[in-house]
Amino acid sequence: MNGKLYIGGKFCEAADGATFDVVNPYNLKKIGEQAAATKADVVRAIDFAETGFASLKALTAHRRADLLRKLYAAMLANEKEIAETMTEEQGKPLKEAIGEVRYAASYVQWYAEEGIRVQGDILAPSSSKMRLHVLREPVGPVALITPWNFPLAMMVRKLAPAIAAGCSVIAKPAGQTPFTAVKFFQLIDQVGFPEGSCQLLTGSAELIGEVLLDDFRIRKLSFTGSTEVGKRLAQKSAATLKRVSMELGGHAPLIIFSDADIKKAVKGAVLSKYLNSGQACIASNRLYVHTAIKADFVAALTESVRGLKVGNGMENADIGPVIDQNAYQKIALHVDDACAKGGKVLTGGQGYRAIDGAGGYLYPATLLDDVDDQMLIVNEETFGPVLPILTFEDDDDVIRRANATPYGLAAYAYTESLTRATKVMESLEFGMIGINTPGLGAVQTPFGGVKMSGYGREGGKYGIEEYLQTKIVNIGL
């Protein structure tokens, strides 16, 4: 595949014809080339986003909803092709990729309906010769910067509410996974959004980001990625006072209380940790299990984890390759550090190269026991398929330990006590809490974190608010 930029309603090469290679993370073979935008391309995209914003804002909310409904139908009709592209460039199992396409499409469907429900207000005047109207209007052209781990869902979760609100967009996907975005923009092109409504830029993150953030015409940035990069982007955005949404790193605790349903907790632990090879910001990173049920719980969990197959995502694997060598080395570092400090591998624990040592980087589903709070894996986000097991006896103590992190994205707990569940959900310092479930991404819910995990929300009625601003109109009679 040879992917292009999408600017002003047309696919195009970069101004200087430059491209970069895209590789399959399982076999490390080149699967195509993608256009690498120049500064001139970025400026041209902003020019079109400016005019496209005027056109999109002029449409009625119902007309924008019609376009989003067509896009939703197109995504479902092409889900297999998009999913296969995603697996080829990202590595996740095909069944997960298909699920991601459907999940992303649900946001398009939701915001087709949410956009027509944006409401203003009429306020009681303080004079008989005054009328007060409150308008909700789109903020303007927005920049969307998204990661490689969920290359379609993270982009669509931002783009759908922006379009529904009337904002034009410039999307910048990760360099590892541009082809999924290209496939999605082919559907945008087919649907027939107004010229300049949606732009796709690929290439140097530094170059593209700098031009977008320096330009006053871009009125909002929505970013999903690491906390380190997010802080730099927020600082850069301050110069032009852009509105900013940040969905950043996480370090999720998973607490298994003594009264937990062990079967349910094991299933939840596997789903919350090993989906997408553990390469998820809401993945469980620290498992705390009460000493009273540790033996039974760990035995059941180990049996379940041992059944997970690692391999090629196109061949019914449960766990695909990690994205690259750097990711692999960080996983190995965390495991080696834990073992050197007394940790014990219950299953997995040794990564390897695919295809007779010449392919991508595979790491099997891994469980570590005898872990303590001083190990790297308890204090840093691993972003891989490794789950460390710690123990506790006191509820207040485990809540304190769970909160002992600068991150605050997601947390999970399993208990059959309503009283305990209430205390836990009110005490944990995280933006999203799963009680007896690993599910946190429902389309109608606000997705996002607190502390160093960012600010702003995506999903539900809350997500569209990120792309709206308030205007008061005072009419004198």
C-alpha cells in the first residue's frame, strides 16, 4: 500500500514527494510507503481547515448527522478490510481489530445523534428592554494527534464529536500505523463531507506538531499519548491559548478483595491486562490480591494465562507482537528487575523474536509473583503483557498503595460487598473505576483521567462539550 495525505477533499502526495516506510511488526517486512508531509503541506491543510470550518459550521446539525450516519454505515460495510490493514501494521489479533472497527463506528453513530441535541439557552432578563440568549458554537478548526495502539478508535473518538459540533479537523496518526487512518479517510472521501472538513497529515510528529500548534487558527488540540509528550504539547499550546484535551499515561491498579468472586475476577484480570498485548493505557499494571484468597486466585489466574497463544495476529493468536524493539526492551527490563529483586515468574517471562529469530518482538503473557512496591514494574507503566502480583490484608492500606502514583486514569476492584465497593470507588484517585468489570470504554461514558493522566473527556454527552464554546447575546429592545 502507498498512502497519501488528505487535504482539501483530495488525496495527494507530499509537496516534495517524500515518504516513509511502514513495516509489519510481526515479520518486520515493509508493507508500503506513506507520504511524509512538509511544512508547506501542513500550512495548506490549515488553510483548508479554516475554510472547511466555515462550510461545516454553516450546515445544520441534522445535515452533519446525515453525513456521520453514512460514515457509520461505510465503516461497518468495510470493517474486514480496515481490520486487516490494522493487524498488518499494528500487530494486534484480527478479532481484536474487527472489534476496534465496530467500537470506533459506535462513536460515529452516537455523535450523529448527540450533535442534534446541542442546546443553547434563554435567560430571564433583568430589564423589560433586554433579551438574553446563550449560544453553543463550535470552537473552530481542531488538531487531533493519536497513538499507534488503537489507531482507529483513538482517532474516531475525537473526530466524530468534532464534526458533530461543526469543527473541521486535521488528524495526525502515529507513524507506525498510518494506513488504518488512510483507509478511514477513504470512507470520509466517499461520504462527501464538505471540502476542508477533514484533513489527514502523516510524517514527522515534531514538524507537523510545531506548525499546527504555532498557528492561531487551530483553536483546539486533542492528544492521546504519553504524559511526557502531552506536557510539551500543552506548554506549546499555551502560546496561542488553544483549548487542550489530554488522554495520557496510566498505571492502573487491580484490587481483588477477600470476598471477590474468583472466577469473575480471573476473567476480568485477563481481559484488563492482556488485550492488545497489554499495550493499552487502561491496562491493569498492578494486581493486589488479599492474602486470604491469594492461593486459589493465583492458581486459577495462572491456568487461564497459560492458555493465551502468542503469535501472528492474522493467525488467531490471542497476543500479537509488541510494537517495536524499544517496547520489547522495556518489558524485559521490568521483568529482569523484578526477578533480580526476588520476584518469581509463574508463567511466561521470556520474550523472543518471531520467524526463527529474524522477525518482530514477541512476549508471552506473563505473571510475576512475590513482587514488592520497590520494583520498577510497580512504579512505571510497562505497556506490555506482564502482570505483577502483590498482596494486602487491610483495605485502607491497599487503597493508599493503589493511589501512590502520579497517574490517575483507570482502576479496577473486585468485591461482592456494596459497602466496600462504594468506599473503593469514592477513595480511588482515578478518572475511571471498574467494579467487578474490566469494561470502561462504553460510548456513552466519559473516558479520561486525572492527575498526570490528563484532562478532558471523550465519549457520551461529555465528549462533544470539548468542541463547543459558549456565547452570550444581549439584545436591547
